[in-house]
Amino acid sequence: MECTVKWDGDARFVADTTSGHTIRMEGAGDLGGQNQAPRPMELILAGAGGCTAYDVVLILKRGRHAVAGCEVQLKAERAETDPKVFTRIHYHYVVSGQKLKPEIVERAIKLSADKYCSASIMLGKTAEITHDFEVIEIPAA
């Protein structure tokens, strides 16, 4: 995996990924940012959320469970001093589908947290990570 990040003036940067995508990001307003793009640390948090959501959906689908939606709401705290690493991250999963048993959803989340989500596992080296979830029943069409 490779990525090239180029300075785009002021506090703006553009990342080009090997998969052919471009991501804009920007520093905080007090450091010259104009709030035109996400902060790099926001992208790290979003990446962890995407990584685990992908795992949970894939695990449930492979188990032939009728998953219809998966949302992960993340709340993070950072250290007060530099480097301002994440010190706590809470993941709240909202998983919807038909006849999803809570223990099956919990197992999928645990597999993601403990084995598959490399982003979360990496962040867990500096942050205390907690999880909870809710299951929403979607009526059959």
C-alpha cells in the first residue's frame, strides 16, 4: 500500500492513493485551515469506523444473516499534549436487519475488534477502546 500526500497551500493537503482515489484534508482553523476538508485525525477515526463496519457486515452476510444496515458512531478523546494521540474511543454500532440475534451481532463486533479490523487494533495500542451496540428489527417487505 502506498499513498502520496501533497501540500496544496495554506493548511490544505491532497492525498492520492494507489487505488486511484483522491482525498482532501486540512489542518485546524487556528493553524491556517479554512474548514474546507476533514482533519487528518478525523480521517483516521473515520477509517477505523469504516474498517469495523465493513467487517461486521461481511461477517453477518457470510453467516447468511439478513443484515440491512450498519452504522458505527465513534466518539474519541485525545491527549492534551503533543503528540495528541487518541486515548479513548467508543464505538456504538447500530445494526439493522431481519431476525438478527443480539448474540450474533455481538460476536461479529468482537471478531472485528479482536481479529480483523487492523485500524482499530492499531489504535488500541494508544487508546482504550470500548463498544456497545443496538439491533433494529426491519420488518419483512
